[in-house]
Amino acid sequence: MDFSSSGDVKAAIMRPAAAAAAAAGTSTLLRGWREFRRSGAPARFLCFQDGQWVDVTGEAVPQLRRAFQERRSMANASCGGKAYLFDFLRMVRIDGATGEETGLAWIDHRGGCFFPAPADCGGGRNKRKRDDAPAPEDEAESSSGVDERSGESPGVDAKKRKAWAGNAAARLEENDKYYQVVSKLFLSYGMAQRGAAITAVRKVAHGARTAAFQEQAQLLANARGAAAGTAKFAWYGASADDVAAVVDQGFVRNNATRLGARKHGDGVHLSPPQCPYTSAMLAKADRTGEAHIVLCRVLMGRPEAVPAGSSQSCPSSHSYDSAVDKPENPQWYVVWNKDMNTRILPEYVVSFKCSKLQQMQESSEATSKLKKRSPVVRDMFPTLLAEIEQIVPDKCNLLQESYNSFKMGQLKKDQFIRLLRSYVGDKVLTTVAKKLRGC
């Protein structure tokens, strides 16, 4: 089932975008400064005119690019016979004759897209008075302290980060149609069989994020074609605190470290809608045993295949926007850090309990370490089988025969490991692996 192309399910989940909140004053300047600082040399400049983004053309383009590369925050240039002031920090174009402002955006040479807050895009926008209070989104943005280049967590107080359980994410009733659709999607692909039980489904409040996400979709469509701007649904798994931070203020770091050597680059890893289990394995239960997974919409643009264990942190060329583990039927979508707060839109938080989750995670980590040590795996198996025999002696004859087939090259390593796991069970394998590690 391709959830991203299923019209009835998509209609049930997608809601009309909320009106974008205003962003101005100090927070707007700080946001623009961060974008200006992390951007590469612009390949295209765009202005928001008549409800859409339009390319800046003519002699103004090289003038603006030169000013940007010289790290000047403003530049004068003429377009269509009119003189304009281009303000890179506030991300606006100002008409020299009328003073009218409109949104300014650009796409850099690496394919990164940079655009102003949604409320700042339209010409003749409403201007907020100096004594007006900032919008909630402004406060969250200016206080987050996140350096978008590093993806480091700002160390937000845990109680504040739990705000997703309140105003930032509204809990749905079990008879709500969105609750039913999302819970069915989560449980229909192996999670129910693994003993998972849903404790809550919450709808994430977007604020200005929806409009920013839609603008990214338009920019990708303009740069790559219509298909590149089409959103997919995907699951995001992480610790309870990281999920709360994503819902409350956006991504502050990626979850690649939880995959270790199995990561496909240094970026946010999400799994397709039919693979909730892979992301659930990255979820970490809190003290109550409750874990959380987020159903998101994601813009992949044009992805490239990145091998496991790679430390790649950005597109390898201007031709790509994101990454996958493999071109056909990918199990992982990877969004690079610089795009994680503009190309991923959290939709629903599924909270669940699964008594087998920790056991499955430990078994997966143990198996991953065995695979990682491939040069000495064959030498370890006799010891491993000897330890297994102490626990399940009745199963060792078949295992020894399979191991002999492996030594003779009749079985591949991953086939033998799968047989080992399925025959003796994850609990036994985890116990033996811990003993061999001295735990």
C-alpha cells in the first residue's frame, strides 16, 4: 500500500493549512541572519509577486550574488526599470520609489532553499507596531537558540518540552476519524503483532510551519518539477524528549546517532508509512514505559542513495535534495539537517506501550554489532553456539548443521544470522550476546 498516493486516507489526514502567524521585529532579523550565515552562494533569487514566487532575472542576479558572496547584508539593483533595495537579513525586496516590501528568497548552489517567514512574503504586508507583542511562533524561534548548521540541542527544560501534551498537540478521542485512520496505519504493519498498544493519538498544531512547508514544496517543484514538490507520509522515531521538542519547537537534532553504523548519512531518518516498526525501534520509552512516534509529511525532492555507515551530511551534488537507503522500495528517507525544519511537517503523535520494544532494540543492537565485526564473525560463532547450547540444548544440532553450511559457503552470513534469530529467539540471543560482551 502506498499511503502517500492513497486518496481517501490522505484526505482523512490532511487538513486545510492554518493561517500563518506573523513574524517580525527582532525574531525576524535573527532568523534572517541565521539563514544568511548558513547559506551557500545563491544560484537563484526569487520574489513573492501576485501570490507566487517569481525568479529575479537580468543584470540584477550577478549583482546580488556578488553582494551576497561579499557578505553584504543589503544590495541595490534594478529590475524591470525599477530601483530596489534587497535586504538579505530581513529577506525582503523594497521598492525604492514606494517603499513597498515583498518577500525575498533564494536557492543556493547546493540546492538549499531559503525563504522568509510566511507572513513576510506578500507585497503590502501588514506592519506590526513596535509595542505589539510577538506571536508565539516568534518567541519559540528567538528563544530556541538552535544553530541550524550543527543540529545541537539547546538543552530546553524537560517540563517545557513536554508542552506537546498540552496546547502544542491536542489529544484526539478514540471515535475521532483521524484517530482511527492513524491508529490503523500504525497497527496494521506488524506493530500489533509485536504487542504494541496505543495509549494516545495527538494532532500537532502547526502555526507558521504549514505555510513554510508549502512554500518549500513550491520551491522544489519550481526547481525540480512537480513530482519533487509532492509530499510523502513517513514515521519519525526518537526519545520522548526529542519528540516533545519536535512538536513544541521543531527539530533540534537528528536521530541518526541511534542507528549507529546503520545510518544512511547524518540526517533525520524517517521510515515509509508501511514501516512503522523501523522508526519505532528508534523510539525510547520514558519512565512509564510509554514511547512516541510521529507521523509526518516529508518533502524529498530528488533523493540519492546513500550507503549504510556513511557520514554524508548534505547532497553530493546540486542534482539531489535528500537521501534514501536504496532507490527501489526504500526503508529509510533521510532529510539533511539544514532542511529538517522546512521539509518535515509533524502531523500526529502516536503514543504507545510495547513490552517487547526494549528487548527487540537490544537484540537488534546485538545483531548489528555482530554484523559490524564481519572480519571475525566466523571465529565468534563457535563460542556463540556453545553458549546457546547451555540454554537450549535441543536446538543445537540444527544450528551446527546450518553453521557448517555457512562455513562451506552454502549459506550467506546474513542468512545464517536470520536463521539463528528465528530459531532460538531474540531473548536467548540477547542473553548470550550480553554474556559474551561481559555485561
